[in-house]
Amino acid sequence: MSEIINVQNLVKKYDNNFTAVKNLNLKIRQGEIIALLGPNGAGKTTLISTICGLSSITSGLIKVNGLDVIKDYRKTRELIGLVPQELALEPFEKVINSVKFSRKLFGKKDDNEYIEKLLTKLQLYDKKNNIIKSLSGGMKRRVMIAKALSHNPQILFLDEPTAGVDVELRKDMWSIIKELKNEGVTIILTTHYIEEAEMIADRIGIINHGELLLIEEKKELIKRMSVKTLKVKLKKTLDIIPTKLKKYNLKLIDEGKSFLYYYNTGKERTGITSLLSDMNKIGINLFDIQTEETSLEEIFVKIIKE
Amino acid sequence: MNIRGIHAIYRYEMNRSFRTLIQSLVSPVLSTILYFIVFGAAIGSRMDNISNVSYGAFIVPGLIMLTVQMQSVNNASFGIYFPKFIGTTYELLSAPLSFVEIVIGYVGAATTKAFSIGLIILCTSYLFVDLDIKYPFFMLCFLLITCMTFSLLGFIIGIVSDNFEQLNIVPMLIITPLVFLGGSFYTIDMLPPFWQNFALLNPIVYLISGFRWSFFGVGDVPIFTSIIFMLIFTSICISIIWYIFKTGYKIKN
């Protein structure tokens, strides 16, 4: 996949001297879904704002499709659609007029067929003549997406698209995002919901204190960082871990009725076979075995804490 | 140039006025008619002619100026402040629009509205007074430039305002008194000598004088002074807007 966004040494400093983005480098490939995770105030929205033209850049370079977002702002902005975090809509306007207005701001000719298709896809067609004020929060969120897609962008920024929406609508949003990806749209989303990133993203970026801590394929990240836990229930209670088993860093629990063994699935050997073999050698019999996997959320918390 | 983008902003703003037709059009026209009735017909009938012009006709340029200046400022300031207030400026900033195009859209719409109201008031005035316009083309140009300049001023006010109170402070506390004291209902030479000189510090005097000159061929100050003043005022407004967009002051983070 070719690279569609290239952020080089980006620094964003506000007038009060707060540095929201610190020397950040990021490459986004065409057609992928990338989820940017980070706690509040991490710099996710500022990063998006600088790429889209809402915030000025203190230093660094941002290229979209090989073009500088400052020098070639017209060409780069034509490629981008933005759905901001807040529901910002003209309350007294009709849905269809609002979407058409957005399209024209991008210099595009009226295209009723495209707009109607878009509204249908976002389940807004029946509401097209409704005043925005009369819509529910979820519907307003869809209008925001329709406006962002009105000019047929190649890149879509979604800043916390499912914040405050119910589970059903969140799942609808995910299917819309996946559909857009299938149409070739590159999607960059920020989210607090790790589950969201786990469900739809191809790559995950973690931002904190204005720095990009990591960016990696989701599957690779989970594989690399994931720690599995093996819980072994014993037939007989143990007071201490036997010397022969100390090398496994076992943790006794349930008053000695069970112990935990941590292993990494990303490594060549998990050590389970030798643990069970050593247990057998010293006559410790197991009663039951359970395994648990670290979620992306736990990985995220671990990285942020580090 | 993003002509469609400019047109979208312009049409959007014009549609907003049509949605609030009473507030946008009927209200200023009605207020001016009341001025005509009170000052033109009731009080004016007992007043002497000024520079060989009946008092009713004399106040027409001043009343038009009074209304279009207020309307230009109010329309343009609200036009840009409202998107700021509801957060929709992100659309303008993320669209392929230059600051000149954004200004043309908003200021163009505010100018059109104020200019239309000015013309409606002018037509209405014929119902109340006999009026001959000496330099009609100049009058239309002067009216148009006044509307544009005050719309630019309104745009600046809309951008720098952080709340609705601030949005109203400049029009209410500065522009309204200056317009009323700028010779809308009298000539400067009707004032005592000290106040005559004092009145010349009021920038609105030059605009009303210039506009009145286009109607009757006479004004408080020479017409060239009025034109030069108007150009300076327009240039200052354009320079401030250019600075705002260049630095992103109160627009970009």
C-alpha cells in the first residue's frame, strides 16, 4: 500500500507554551484503518487538527498524497473529510441542505444522486428534509459523517466517532467504517474505546503527552505484547512453590490451591510443556487448567504506564 | 479560486436572512418608517429648510446611513460569530478555501442584505417626502462601499467576540452613538462652535456628509475628504482581517 499521509517531526506549541505534539513522526498507508489511542489531552485531536488545517503548525512537515498541507492546502484538503469530536451542526438547517453546503465548500458541483446515495447508506434518507435540531444524537452523528463524505474524500478523520453513542449505533458506525474501507477510503480514528480499535483497526498508534509511543499492526501488537496466564488448579494444597519450579515465576493463589503461570505466545517456546513435565517429576498433580489472554486494553494501559 | 465555496457561504447566509425575514428586513424598514413619521412628517413640518432642502428630505441620507451601518455590522458579525458559537467553523477551516474567499462569502452576503435594506428605505422615503437625487450613480456606489466597509467591521467584531454580550457591545455602545451624533438628523454647523470641532472627530460624520452630498450636492465636509476617509476606513478593516487570518487570531488554535 502506498503512503497517503506523512507527518515529519511535527511540533505543535500553543501560545501558553504548552507543547501538545512533540516531534511526532507518522506514516499512514492508503486504504488502511488506523486507530490512534491515548488518554485525554494526549495530543490526538491536535494531531488531526494540524493535518486538516484547523491548527497552525509550530514546526515540522505534513504531507498528504505527497503534497504539503500548507503550501498545497487546496489540493490536500480536497482529499480529506473530517468528523470532529463535538456535534457541531447548524441546528435550523435541513439535513440535505447542510450536506450539500459541505460539498460546495469543497468546490464540488451539486450531485444529487451521490448525496442521496450517501444519505441512504447512512440511513438518513428518510430524514433528509428534517431540521437538524429535531434529530437524535445518533442521527446528528451520522449527519456529521455525511457532511465529511459529501465531497467524496480519500481520507476520513473520525475524532472519537462513537463517543457517547449507544452500543447498537456504535456497531452501525463500525460497519459504516468497514464499508468505507472497502471502498478504498483511508480512515484515521481516535478513540477511547479500546474495543473499537480492536474490532476495526488495521494498525494501532498509541499517543501520550504529545508523543507517538508506538504504531504497529494490530495483530502483531497483540501477539507481541500479549501475555497469557495459565491457571493451574492443584489436587493438593501447596504451602510454597517447590524449588524445582521456582524458575517459572509461579504465583500461588487461592490459599495454595492454585498457581498462575505467565507466558508469551509471541515467543518460540511457551514453557508450558516443561512446567507440566517438571510438576509430574516432583509429584504435583493437577486438577484443572484455565488460560486467560491479555486484552488490547491491558496492553494499552501497560504502555501508557511505562 | 473556489467560486462554489464562496457561493455556498453567500447563499447560506442569504438563506438565513430569508428564514428570519421579519428580523432581517421588516424590522429595520419599519424602524426607519417610524423615524420618517416622527422626524420627517411630525417634527419636520415645523422645521426650516436646511440648505434649501426640506427637513423631511434632509434626513433621508442620514436615516439610510444609520440603518445600513447598523445592519451591515449586525449581519456580518452574527454571520461569522454564530458558526464560531456552534462550532461549525471547522468546516470552513478544513475546506479548500482561502481567507479572502471566506471573507468574500460572509461580507458579500452582509453587504447585499444591508444594501438591499438601504434601497428599500430609499424607495419607502418617496412615500413621505419629495426627493431628487443629484448624483444617483455616486449615491449607489457610496452606499455600496459603506455597506461593504461596515460589513468588514462587523466581520472583525464577530471574530474577536467571545460571547453574545461582546458581540453587541461595539454596535450598541460605540457605533449607535457615533451614527446618531454623526449628523443623521442635523448638519454639523447647527452645533455650537466647540461641538462642531468635536463632531469632526467622529468618523461617521464624513460618511453621512459624503452620502448626503450625493443627494443634494452639499455636505458638512468636502466630498473628497469623505471619499479619502472612506478609503482609509476600508483599508484599516481589510488590514485587520488580513492580520486575523494570517495569525489565526481567535480562529485557529
